[in-house]
Amino acid sequence: MPKRLTRSFFNRSVHEVAPDLIGVTLLFDGVGGRVVEVEAYHHTDPAAHSFRGPTDRNAVMFGPPGYAYVYRSYGIHWCVNFVCEAAGSASAVLIRAIEPTQGLPVMRRRRGLADVRLLCSGPGRLCEALRITDKQNGLALDRPPFELFARERAVEVVAGPRIGLTKAVDLPWRYGEKGSRFLSKPFRPPT
DNA sequence: TGCCCGATTAACT
DNA sequence: GTTAATCGGGCAA
């Protein structure tokens, strides 16, 4: 039986937590799968929502670690982050892609798609498949409806630049499972 | 109050 | 490769 992650998993540097999340199983109401792609954001990072200080929207990022920060992207999609480090450090990991393992029929229905590779391969896509919205903003990650299970086998993690940014575009703070078919975009192989 | 624009996605050419 | 969709946050005035 896989081991559940506790909230203390997140009470570390966001740059340790982010790669450690690859291979972790994330379920929401029993639906989800293995995390295969994430990005790290830190309050000193110009691309982070917390960079300019606390606001109504990013308040959860300034709270204690182990909670979900959900925001609206482009007025259309929802994206979910896991808050890390000590309260007030305002750092978080954006969950960008999941390899679906649990609840495939309901995810297909919500997404209106049959192709398993497109169900959760992107931050907006996975929130639609798991039905995560702003109603989940601020929820604890170690309590239902969230469930997190430690990885059961080793995974090979690769890093690269984050996606879709106009600031701090070169920081290599995107992490993913090497060779996964469920990434939102492939990682460029080292030259 | 007004204006610009984004941690995206899908549907184009 | 390019672009529309769509709207709240954040900042200037």
C-alpha cells in the first residue's frame, strides 16, 4: 500500500519539493494519477504571482505550506499549485501534467476527449479533468478530497525552462519525468 | 474608473 | 506557426 504524503513534505525549499513531486500520485475525489510535470515559483522570482507581495488572489501562497493555491488563467482555465516552504515565503509548485491512472471514464467525460494523452497534459487540462476550481483554493493537501501518495519506484527527473512566461524565461525550474508521454511539451534533450 | 495583459488551450493556416 | 477566446488582477490616473 503506498504511503500517504503528510503536510511536512511541503515544508522544504520549493526547489527540493518540485522534483520530488514527480512520480507522486495525486487524486482529487479519487480521480487523478501520477504527477509527471511541475514548475517551481518563488517569491523572489519575477514570474511568480507572489513577487509583488500579498493580494487577495495570491493570499494562500503567503500562508503555511501544504495547501492548494488555485488561480484563473487567461480568464478561462484553472491552474493548481502546492504551497511550499515556511509560511510567508510565498513559494509554490504549479502542477502541469499528470499521467492518468484513476477515474479515466469520468475524466474523458469532463474533457470531452477519448485520447488519454490529452486528458491531463497541461495545467488547465488537468484541473478540468479533476474538476479543480477556485472552490478548492486554500484546501489542505493531506485531507480529502485531496489525496497524495509517495512514489513507489524511482523516477528519472529532468529539468528545463518554464513554459508560457515573459519574465525570468531562462530559469530551469520546470521538472518532469524523463521520457513521459504525458508531458504538456517535451523537454529539450541536453545538447 | 480604465486599460493592459497573462504560470492556457484549441482551432485554425 | 498563428490566433481567438475570455475576464479578473494589478496598476496608472
